[in-house]
Amino acid sequence: MVVLESLLEREGLNKMDKKHSNPCYRCGNQRIVSKTWKEGVGINQVDVTLTVCPNPECQKTVNKELNAVHKKTVMMAQKKEERLMIRRRKKSL
Ligand SMILES: [Zn+2]
């Protein structure tokens, strides 16, 4: 029983290691945890970890790129919504 427990523990730790192995996609440096918090309600809470590149200049570029991607995603979602609205309007005519 003790052996099993320690095995499970070791596996859990290994999984954690993998989870935290998060190299920067630009420079390949191991990203560092800047902030952790819990999100969600009740039992659906998840640990959210925000990691940043140890190189501040690189992180700035990453942030810019992420922002650009985010804006694109939001814009695409808006366009999709508009198309849906037009379709709905046509249907009701
Ligand atoms: Zn980097």
C-alpha cells in the first residue's frame, strides 16, 4: 500500500513537471510562473498559471503577438455573429 502510494505520488509529480515544462515559443527559454490563481466555482475550480518569458524584451513581443491573435479572434467572432444576425433577419422576412 505504501509502495503504491509513493508510486502514485511520483507519477503525480512527474505529471506536474511536464505541466510546468513550458518553453517560450520564441526563444525556447523555460518560462517562469508570474502568477497563479483559481478560477471557477465550487468543485469546478481550476488552477490557472500565468507564465512569462524570463527575457522581458521577448515577453513584450510575445504579448504583442498574443494581442494581435486575440484581436483577430474577437473580430472573427463578431463577423460570424453579424452573419448569423443577417441570416436570422432574412429568415424572418
Ligand atoms: Zn522568450
